[in-house]
Amino acid sequence: MGSMNLVDTCAANSAAIFRPAPPILRSAFVGAARLPPCPIRLKKTSIAHSGGVAAILTEEDVKLAAGKEGRREFDFGRYVAEKAEFVNGALDGAVVMRQPAVIHEAMRYSLLAGGKRIRPMLCIAACEIVGGDPSAAVPAACAAEMIHTMSLIHDDLPCMDNDDLRRGKPTSHKMFGENVAVLAGDSLLAFAFEFIATGTKDVAPERIIACVDELAKAVGGDGLVAGQVADIKLTGNNADVGLDMLEFIHIHKTAVLLEASVVMGAILGGGSPQQVDKLRIFAQKIGLLFQVVDDILDVTMSSEELGKTAGKDLATDKTTYPKLLGVEGAREFANKLCEEAKEQLAEFDSDKAAPLAALAEYIGRRQN
Amino acid sequence: MGSMNLVDTCAANSAAIFRPAPPILRSAFVGAARLPPCPIRLKKTSIAHSGGVAAILTEEDVKLAAGKEGRREFDFGRYVAEKAEFVNGALDGAVVMRQPAVIHEAMRYSLLAGGKRIRPMLCIAACEIVGGDPSAAVPAACAAEMIHTMSLIHDDLPCMDNDDLRRGKPTSHKMFGENVAVLAGDSLLAFAFEFIATGTKDVAPERIIACVDELAKAVGGDGLVAGQVADIKLTGNNADVGLDMLEFIHIHKTAVLLEASVVMGAILGGGSPQQVDKLRIFAQKIGLLFQVVDDILDVTMSSEELGKTAGKDLATDKTTYPKLLGVEGAREFANKLCEEAKEQLAEFDSDKAAPLAALAEYIGRRQN
């Protein structure tokens, strides 16, 4: 009865391999009680000003973001350094190495590749502008970066934009193969929601659910995916793309996730519906601004300066703002969007509004 | 100043294209108030017994699931028909056609391709066994099916298992191209969380958050993705795969999502922590059972009978239960798992437990 023994061995193995019920589930469904503390370690980092800035922004960036007058009291460089280091530490602690190693390595490779962390900063700054404790927004801030990273991994695939270089490093599929790159993106996408659900503390649960909804909407058929599919199907191959379609693509590929980042921060910080609405409009303006500036940089900067392939839009005959408006016209449009965004902040406390206003200016004037 | 006019046109266009704040966000962050009704239409369908069964199970399936004695009062065929039709209607109403058409068409193509809906049924039956209103579990039930569908779309890709046939139809990338298939999977993955967040009604919000966590864990580096990456890296190419690794793969590729389906249903139905724990063990047993039966069917049935490529495991020299235990040994193991699963239901009301018990038997005895 050799097979019976093996059957018993199978049963014993199964018992050993099945993971136990995670602690959250033992206590999360008991009614109105608060969720238990986040089981995911958010590694606190010390704030090292100069090192942090160097990793994220150039000195020129900091000067630009401080505004033309250069006399603003708010220290944007310090703010960015502090938040970026905290976010980087939180992301580092969120995705830990475990088996199967290759998938966690691939997730970490792209997630910790040194992006500017604009989405997390917007999320945290939006939490602060409505008077919230920024720690309430950290899991959502990290989740927005996870979604951003997964969209880059999948957009770079050979069957999509077929890019070899991202943030100055080989793209995920170049490092790990296409199959692992697809799966690393899937895993980051799902983990973003897990991280919000398990990591968000001291926030009314209805607000956490609203964030799950907001972030999910930014991904799917009304978000990033809609923008990417429109981009694939309608641009390139000299398709006659007008302004309406160009903006549909930009809004969906870029603006919706910036919008979700800001709106999640405002919701988690305890913002009123009116405040959330104002910040949503702010975010929509800077979302489009971000893409207009991207288009300008693509035709005015080198690949080395950008850390990704420059001139790609021209090479593929893509419709862009500089192509439609000329470079100067596109710059005028960018300035207009930046001013309109900042107008949405007029009714907030000016000290608390300073980080968001400076981030808007930085997005408008960035050089890479 | 032609460019100025274009700049103004851009601004006007942006205002028209930006989506307004969705209604849920205007009221969801006001504190302890309940979430507003689901904005996603769940299409109610009439219950047509025979038509429904025909679409989901063969007559033979129904006889088998009714147990060896064939005298059980619970009408499994009617139950399955009723739930499957309701779930199919809900899925049909969840993903509606809109722009960009191709992505929504691709999502619907795979989602409505006529799967057995085992995960949604387990979710609803688990809600009922703890005395919950089954409608509370419908969004989560649909979400589990969306996740299952996205995993099939991505697993079938040329860079993964490279399958041309799924549920008797061309796979997503064969129909829509690889790029749309990747994006359709991404979109379904995100939409699953949106659907739970916006669609779940009359349930304590902490329980909804616990479901988001449970479902997300079933996808990522501890779930489907972990199983798929282990499968890709370790099986095929005559790798020497032992029982431990085989079970790691099966548990992650199949069992964790069945587990999440059952556990979400139990949580949403108001189950106690002890009840949820018992049902989690039940689900782990039937999850492994499902895969053991899949392995047996791969070597004993034809492609036509299965609706997918049969004999693939043998052709690729994959380690399977029949290979390790022999076909009879694998059948014995399957019977043992089924009995152990049903033992977990002993303390529940027997009428309420009948659907889950019958589903376990069906999973153990299914022919495709």
C-alpha cells in the first residue's frame, strides 16, 4: 500500500504548507472595533537633509520650486527630502525579500529604483493641507507609488512600448524576463490594496474604503489602462490624433493617478467633501501639467538628462503638445495650468498649503 | 497669437474631459454614515432551472454532487443554477461597454466566457452557512471571479504558458493581441477591488476592509503570483520537483483564491472568528482537492472533454499527483481531502451547510 503512505505524506505536507489565518482576520470582523495595528513594518528613517535632496531633486530643482521670487519661507528642499526618505523607507520595509525570491526581487528592483516619489508626496501634502496627521496617509502614499511602478513595468513590455531603459536602468523584463515582469506588476497592483487595507491606522474605515475605490478607479478601464490602450491603438503609425484624444490619453495615463494620490490624502486627513472637491480640481490641473511638461522635455532634453529615451515622441510621430502648440505655446499652457491649480488652494491655510503649491510649481518647472 | 488660442482651447477641452468627482466620494468620507447604494448595476435575472444547469453543470455532475446515496433533500442542481445565473447577471452588469471599447470588450470576453463560477458560489455559500444574507457577498463573489479570470488571461500569455485555448475559445491574446490581454488582466484585477469597495452593502466597513486584504493576499507574492512564478521557474524542463514544491505551487496557484472566496463570504455573512477559521480550513482542503482532480483529469480526459489542452502536464514532463502517486493513489488522496473538508462543516446547521458540502463533493468528482 505504498500509495496510501504517499497519500498520508501528502496530507501531512499540506498541513505544514498551508499558511495560518493571518492575525488581521481573527479580529477584523468583530464589528465596530478598530483594525489592529499594521502588521507590515514601516521602517522609520532619520531625516538627512542633503543626502535626501541629492537623491531626489537637483539643487536647480529646489531653487525652481521655491518660486521666481526665491523668498518663500517654506523650505521645499527640506520638505521633499524628509518625505522622500520616509516614503523610501516605508517602501523598502513594505516589500521584504521572501520566497519565491525572484518575484520579490523584481518588485523591489522597480519599486526602489529611485523615482521622484511625486505621487506619495502629493498624497501626504494633501493630508496635511486639510489638517490631518501625515502618518495616516503613508500607506496610501506608498500604494500610489506601487501602482505607478506596476504601470511602468507593464508599459515597458515588448508588447507595449518596448522600452529597454527606465530611470536610467534596464527595464524589468530586460532584467528578469517578460514572464516575471508581468507577474511583478500584477503583484504590486494587488499589494497596493493590501497595504492600504492593513497599513492605514486611526482613520474611519469608511474613508479607507473610499481610498480603495479611488485608487482602483485610477487603474482600470477609466484610468491608467484606458490611457495606455488609447495610446497603443490611436497614436503612432501617423494616426490623426486631435486635441480631444491627446488629452484623453494624458488624463488617463498620468492625471488620474496624481488625482487619486491627492484625493486619497485629503480623505485620509479628514477633509470635508468641499475640500476634497477643491483638491481634486487642483490635482486634475497638475496632472495635465505633468504631461505637458513631459512632452516639452521629450523634445528639449537628451536621453542622459531624462534618464529615459528622449525624442521618442518625434521618432514615432506621436501627437504631443509641442507638436500642436509649438514649444513656446506648450510652455504658456503649462504656466496657465500651474496658476489655475494654485488658485484652488486659496482658501486653505497658507502655511499648510505651501507644500502642495511648491509641488505644483516643481511639476511645472522640472527638468527631468 | 495663434498659440494662445490653442492654449485656451486646451484649457476648455480639459475641463470638458475631466470626469466629475464620482458620487461615492462626495459622501463616503463623512464619518460613520453608511456608504451610499452601489452605483454599479447588479442585473437581477430570473431563475431558469434547466437552462442554468445546462450552462454550468452536466446532468452527470449534478448526480455526482448529490452524493453516492442520491437521496439528499438539498437540490444541488437548482442551487447551482440559481447562483450561477445570478452571478453571471451580476458580472454582465458590472463590466459595461464603454470607451475605449477594445479594453472593455476584452474584459467581458474573458469574464463572460462561461466558467463554472465555483469561486463565486463558494463565497455565497460561505456567507449563507454563517447565516448571512447572500446579497452581501455578491460583489466579493464577482470580485473573486474577476481575479480568477485575470490570472487565466495572464497565465495564458505567450511569455507564460503560451496557451491558445481556454474554456473552448481562443485565449485573450489570440483574440485581442498581447498588449490588450495584459491590460485587460490589469483592469480586471483593479476592478475587483473597486467592485467590493463600491458594491458591498449593509456590511460593517471593517469587514469590507478585511475582504480587500484577504483578496489582495490571494493575488500577490503570497498568492497566485507566487504559485505561477514557482511553476514557471521550477517545473517543466525536467526539474526535479518534489511533493513540497508541488504543493506550494498548487496551494498558491489554486487554493489561496478558493480560500479567499470562502473566507470573504464568511466574513461578509457575519461569521465569528471561530467560524471563519473552520471555513478557512475547509477551503484549504478543497483548494488542494481542486488541483489534485485537475491533475487527474489532465491524464484521463481528452482536450474536447476538458475544453482546454489535455495531456499538457505529461507533454511538458510536469510533476503531478498522478505522476507521484499513480492515478489510483491520487484518487484516494482526493477522497481523503474531500472527507476532511466536510468534517469542518460538522458544527454548522446541516441545512445551511448543505451547499458547501455539495460543492466540495462536486469539486472532488467533477469531470472537466
